[in-house]
Amino acid sequence: MREQAKQKTYFGLEIFSNGYCPGVKESDIKRLPFYEFWLKKSLGSTQGVFVDENGKEIDGERLVYLHDWEKFCKIFINTGK
């Protein structure tokens, strides 16, 4: 049986789900060169709890909602700000 390909979004980040909403891990965004810029722009945005494949909440890991991440990326790519 072939393993299902993992879904990815802007800048090659893997998409995860906490059971309610898809998103990307903040720790993955942290590896990008513009993390500090994203952090400033994301102030006030709600983030979810990251839950692993066993349904266990991972302390200190946040799930940035996919719609917020993709909205930021589209603006960032088109305007640079």
C-alpha cells in the first residue's frame, strides 16, 4: 500500500489538523528567515493547540490556522509587507 503524500502549503510547510481546523506548526514557521516579521504581523491572531497523531496535546507547540497563514503569505508575496 502506498503512503499518502503529505499536504503542504506556502514555503513548503506541512499541513496538520488539530481535529477541528487545519494549520501549520509555529515551530515550522520559526525556521523561515522572515519569522520575526510574521510574528509582528500575526499579533492578535488566534492560534490553536497542536495535537499529535495520537490525539495528545504537545506542550509549547501552537497550530497557526491555515487560513491565517495563507492570507499572510499571499500578502507577503504580493507586497513584501
